[in-house]
Amino acid sequence: MAFLKAPASIARALAARDYSTATPVQAAVLEADAARDLLVSAQTGSGKTIAFGLAMAETLLEGADTLGRAAAPLALVIAPTRELALQVQRELNWLYQYAGARVVSCVGGMDPGAERRQLAGGAHIVVGTPGRLRDHLERRALDVTGLKVAVLDEADEMLDMGFHEDLQFILEATPADRRTLLFSATLPKDILSLAQQYQRDALRIATRGEAGGHADIEYRAVRIAPGSAERAVINLLRFIDPPSALVFCSTRQAVRHLEAMLLERGFAAVSLSGELSQNERNHALQALRDGRARVCVATDVAARGIDLPSLSLVIHADLPNDAQVLQHRSGRTGRAGRKGVSILLVPPSRRRRAEEMLGRARAQFTWSNPPSPEEIRKLDTEQLMTNPILTEPARDEDNATADALLAAHDPRTLAAAFVRLYRAGLPAPEEISVPPERSHEGKPARDGRKPRKDRNEREPRKMQAPGHDGPRKPRATRDDFAGGPWFLITVGRERNADPKWLLPEICRQGGVTKADIGAIRVHDAETRFQVSPQVAENFAAEVSARQKGGVRIFPAPGNNGEPSPPKPAAAQAGADHAPRQTSEKPRAEKSHAGNPHGGKPYDGKPRDGKPKSGKPFKGKKPFAGKPKPGSGYLKKPKHGKKSGKPQSG
């Protein structure tokens, strides 16, 4: 569709730029009523800047070909980042050049005094970021009393970046009868709430991007092994060889690391992150625009709003947080009808999340492996065959040098030298491992839900103990330890011995698992345990070779679970590494020889035949409850001073 309904001055500017066919979003706003508010949902890079420029043209011009003298602004365009605001200013400058419009930008990082002087000189259209526009409003440098149109570009990004209060402040300061044009790549609940609050009877326009993925972007999911994302990025850049590429990382540190790695490998790379100054950002973007740099490594926030005409590849080295971030990242390519590729690097642990995210974005994608070094070298050979240096006609001095080389060297030697020189200017491909494929990869997720995992793909539960190969042994029975030797460890009840922490120590010292340890008996000064006969020999060798330090393990004397009798003092003194012996002694029988009642113990009956009470003696009951007043335990100290000792009463 041509721009037939556009004002004459706007149509002239479009024709000068060879704009002959309108994009879907541009055609939709031209068909809409020029007096209504618009809520437009369109993909990033679908021509939204020209679209809202066309949408507000009739309101600003009011049937005339040119605008009058610049005074108070007639239109206010709010963008999330300074790069996007400056880009919008450039687009509106040429779009309204024949209408005589004066477009002024107000963005962070620029001189606010110079902006105030430009506003004082008059402007038809003001483009700015929320924070700087609010600052000018509070200082009364920006007059919005005559505003006719307010445009919110990339509204979802502005809300994600925390500009909700600034947007409310700006919109409430504008006249109530203004037109409000809200453009957004996605329409979450916050955007719909903002539209209901500040728009009147808005016409909702949804282009094809809302019903499906971006048609000009090809999505690919690349399987990578854990920790190989950087090597995969290098091989993808070598294999695809795009005019310019954008690689997304999640943190500033990851951006710095990947940029350094690319520069070391020979790539012309720059970075964009929040730690850069505005001057450094401008230099990086200019290097990308003029071709001095071909790869940009950036974080999500730093890359918002940048427009690179030659950008054809987006690589997600770190997966985005959700489908909206995926769309914003991928929208940096495939702009204004140009084709682009968006590649997600997916380790096995993030496969489900990647499929769910792509399903929510309604993107058709394919699974693949990262290019191998062999594939890259094969492609290099094919490109060498068609290199312009071989097809361009040679000059006379070149032919003379070639004849001299042929006379001095073999043609095969010269060809091999040429190949070496050609490959020396290319970054070397990386060796990379690839995880196994899944049978359901490539199938689109069902309405954003997680795909079901096939029964034959479910991994069995791990059955091996840490540090031991093979399946875990079945639970041992008492018969498995019949005849097994006993050992002792030199801690017991006196040192709070507990099988819960003794068992790991026993397994560590003896190099066995808990399935090889049988009964554990804790005594006062030592603990005895039984070892399976199958591992007893190796266990004894391991514990005997252990150096000094920590608790010690020895073969149990008598080789049974009972404590051994104490050794004589001399023997104990002479044993340097002997285990600590138990102090248990058999109780001596109490003698009643001096008892006048026949040497028998007291049986509860009266000795003289006279009962002393009607009830048998049961002994003194233990104290339970609070002490009685006056018992001495609660008596206050004298002279009002507290004491740590109880009073005797």
C-alpha cells in the first residue's frame, strides 16, 4: 500500500527516501481516524517511528502543508533510552523536513542548559527520555499547555525500566484533550492499565507480530555443552560471517569477558554496558555503523533503542529472562523488511525453559548443533575459491611479480603459501563438544507450555554413592556380615560419639561405603563396628596406612563387639599408638557380714517386729515444680544485692 492518505509534505519526504510501500503498522495508522487515540502493538523494527509520525501528521498540520512558527511544542514523543530518542529525532527530522518542523531532543547525558535554550527558542516536536523531560517540566523550561499529541514509544520497555511515576507525572501535566498514541512491542497488564488511565476510546491496532513470531526473523536453538557458550559464539560468528552481529550477555562482567575473548581471537568487537559513559557508547555505536567493528557484546538495558541497519545476527549467549525480553533482543535485527537470524545457545539444563520461552513468543524455531571446525574450514575453502583477489584482473606489475615467483618456486608451494596467508587473517575455529540430541527437539511448544518428556528419555535415578562407580549395592543383611572382623575407633560416649557422624568418618578412612559396615556398638571410651568380610582386608590396609591425626581405627582385640579388658598401666604407658582402653570395671558384691540381722539385705520388713508406719517406705520423691517460699532457693540476698549463690535460709 502506498502513502496516499499522508499529507503532501509528508508524502514528498517519503518519496525522497524511496518509501513506496507502507508496512502493516504504517498502513493501519493511516486508515485510522485522525482524531482518535491509538493503542498499537507491533514488533520492534516494524517501522513504528514512521507510523506514529504519520499518525500525528494530520493533527499537527490541520490540513496545511507546513507548520507555523515554532513556539510551544505541539507534539511530545517519550522514548525509553537516549539512543532511541536520538534515533526518533533523526527520523522525524527528515519526515517533517518539508513541513518546516523544528524537532528538539531532551535526553540524559546531554547538556541540560543547551536543551533549555533550544526549548526557549521554540519547537514543534520534542523528543526525550522520561527523566529529562520531567526535569524540564519541574524547572518550567518545557511548556506543554499547547500540546496536541503525546506519543509513548516502546512503552513496555519504559515500564520495565521503572519510569512509571515519571510517565504519570508527564501525562498529568499535559492538556486533557490531547491525543495519546501508545506504541509497544508487547501489551502486558501494566500497559493496558496505563492505556485505560490516560486514553479515551482508544483504537487498538495489532499487526501480525502479535499473532505470531516476527516473520522477518529466523529463530534457531543451538545445543551446547555446559560451559561452552563462548566457544559456540566464536564458531557461529565464523560460520555465518554477518556484516554486523549483536551478542547478548546477562551481566556486565560477562560482557567484558566475552569482548576480551573475541578481541584476542581477532574479531573487531566493541561492548555496550551500563558502566560506559555516553561518550564511550557513542564511539562504540559509531564504530559499528561505519564498519570498523562488526560484533557488539551488550546487556539488555544497554542495547535498548539502538538501530544498526546492517545488523543481521543476534546471539543470545545467556538466555533471556522471558519471552518479552527475547522479542526485544531479537527485534534489533529483521528491521524494516530486512531478514535476520536470532540464535539461542541452550545447554541441556535450560532446554525446557528455552522451548517454553519460544512457545510463548509464538516463534517457529529449529534445533541445530554449533558449527564444527571442519565445517568452518570447508566453508573457508569455498569462500577462498570465489575471493575477489582471484577473480579481479591483475595489473602488469602483479603479473611480473607472479612470473618471478613461478620461476623461483613450485606452483603448489605458492598456492599453499597463499592459503596460509588467507587463513592467517581469520580467527581460528574452536573445538566444541555437542550434547546428545533429544527426540522431541524441534517440535513447537504447545501454547507456551512445557513439552512432555518421552518415557524412554527419562533418566534413571542415580544409584551410585559419591566417588564410587557402578550401581549402589543392595541393602546388606545380618548374614552378609557373618564372620566379619571387628574394629574399634578411639571415641565413645565420653566424647559424644554418635553413629551418624562416625559412619562417614569410618567410610572415609577405610575407603568403603556404608553398605560395607555392619553393627556399630558405642561404649564409654571406644566404639566397635563390624566390617564385611569382602572388604575387610582392604579396609585394614587403609586404616593401618593412615598417618597420625584425628580419630584412629584399630582391629578390635578379641575380634568381637564387646569392650576389651583394660591393660596394665605399664603396658598402656609403653603403647605409643594403642587405642584408649575402657575404664569399665565389674562391680564388687556388697558385703553384709556386719549386719546383725543375719547378713541379709533389708527386705522392707521391720527389724524389731514393730511397724513404724502403715505404709511401706518408698523413698523421697524427686523435686518437681517450683520451690516453696522460704526454702532457701528463692530467698533474696541481704541488703538488696544479688548473688550467684543460693541462700541457705
